[in-house]
Amino acid sequence: MSTSIQPSNLFASIDMGTNSFKLLIIQFEPSTARFTTLHHHSSAVVLGRNSSPPFISPESRFRAIEALVEFQSILRSHEVRTRVVGTSALREATNNGDFVIEVREKLGFDFNVEIISGFEEARLTYLGVLQFLPVYDKKVLIFDIGGGSSEFLIGENGRVLYAESLKLGHVTLTQKFREGDFVGLMRDYVCEQILASGLVGKVKDFGFEVVIGSSGTIRAIEKAIWSGFGCDEKGGRRKEHWWFSREELRVFVERLCRGLDSEEERVKRDGFFGRRSEFIVAGAVLLDVILELLEISEMKVSGYALGEGVVAEMVAESFPMCDLNANVRWKSVMRLAMRFNGKDRMRSGVQCAATAKVLLGRLGSNGKS
């Protein structure tokens, strides 16, 4: 008697970024198309610090392996499929091949590191954002400020219309500009690089309806603005979360830069931003220049980014009946249906829908032949 093996509902991603490595483990419920985060862990690694040409130093390799060993011990407590992706620092490092081999030798073949392109990083980030915000049918401009690069994407209906990756990141900018009037020099440099890339003209040619930021740096800035960190004493916490205006960002950047030489302000910064404190000024200045050049008055913030996009794609491959591009809308429909049907009936309905989708596809292909 044959038995059908159901795919595991547990999925994990490891995002090997320039500043930190992030582990995400989620559980997926097909009947509601809902993600539940089981574990989220971030480890400071800072690949390629102060190296020219880009190179993963022995110290960085040690921190990276140490973080991955910790992640592996967590993953072994779950029966979970995992995808490991490397971004800007690994793309640029001259010894990235040696590093990937070392990871495989020390952790085993279950750690197959994919060094993804800037375009692929932007595409997966878009897919992650679609799981958080109901913007599937909107033309969206998404940017993600990482440690070694920033990704820009315009998408609509789940399709990537334009994508660009610029070598501007909060870690690399912090390392490049440290002395004198470094904020002014940093701002001028970022402005020159963005204008030289042609990004501004291309973004304006495509147009957009909604602007979304998705990186940890942007989320940290939004949290600071929301909590009143960038306000004067007469300001304070505002009611709405997950967005901010250009004016609020400008005030926040001024507050950060005004206190660079103050020990009291440094302590406040360290207390609020933790390990991001070292790089938050560069991230905020970079974001401020982006909004200024693209003439953006306000932006939304996504709680999901690359890691969620990676697991969303894994889910879509395992559960093809779930349209993960439009997951927020799909979830709304499924939640409404769940109000009037039990979980068993919903599972049966999803399986019927999947079978119908396969049959329809076969009928369509037969009709073409």
C-alpha cells in the first residue's frame, strides 16, 4: 500500500549579510497561507571590515563560522528545509570561493551557500515585502539598505519591472568616512554615486505609486522616529507605526549628527540602537539622500525582507496551490473562509483547488498542441 508523503511545513532561511547573519525559521499553514515565525536570530559578523580590495579576513571568517555553527545547532532541533544566501560582501570578496568551501567542510553539505546577484536579492526582497503589505496590485518602489550595498526595485503584480544594486551600504560608508566633516563628505559622495548610476532618471521614467523600505536599518530608523527619538522635547511618540515622512527623517538625521561629539548623545545612541549604533548615522544619511533625490515625501516600512522572501519562494515550490506573490490578499480570503468552515474542510478545499489547477494547466497545454 502506497502512502503519500506530505512536505514538511517548516522552512528556514539564512541571510549572510555584510553586517550580520540572520536565521529565520517559519511554519506554514496551507489552509490559511499564514506564516508563523518560530525562531528569528541575528548574529553580528561584519564581513570584510576595512579590507581593500574586498576580502574576508581570518577574523571575519572565524565570526562567520561561529555564527553558522550556532545556527546549525538550532536547525538540528527542527525538521526543516533550509536555504542559505550570501549577499554584497560575499559577492565582492576576492576569496569568496575559499570561504564557501570552508563553510561546507566545517558544517557539512547541508550548508550549500548561494551567492546571489543584486537583482536576485532585490527580487526576493520584493517577494518578502508582498507577504507583509497588501501592495500586490500597486506599482511599488522598494529599497533595501544593506551593509555593503543598497538594492532598488520597481515591481507590479509580482513582476520585477526594474532593479538596480548600488555599492552603497551603511557599513562600507562608515568605514570610508570617519574623520573631519565626514557627514558632509559622506552626503556628497552618496549623491554623486546615485546620480552617476542613472537611478534617478530610470525610477522617474518607470514611476511608482507606493514607496517601501525593507531593511533592518530602515526599520530601526522608523522605530526611532515612532518613539520620538528624533524629536525635540515638545515632540514625542506618534500613534501610527510602519511609515514615516521625509520631514521626520530630516529631523532625525539632524538630531543624530548634532550629537556626534557628545558623550551623552553617544550613550543614548548606543542604548537605543545597540549594535547598529556604529552604522546608524551612515544608514540615515544614505536614506535621507535617496528620499531627497527621488523627491519622496513619505514611505512605508515592511517588517519582512530578504529572509522572508527566501522562505516564501521555498513555500511556493512546496505548495504550488498557494499564490505567494499575492499572499496578503490570499490570507484575507482564506481567513474569511475559515470563519465558516472547519480546518479539515479547508484542507480538503485547498487540495481540490490544487488538483483543479493542475487539470486546468494540462487542458490548456493540450489545447495548444
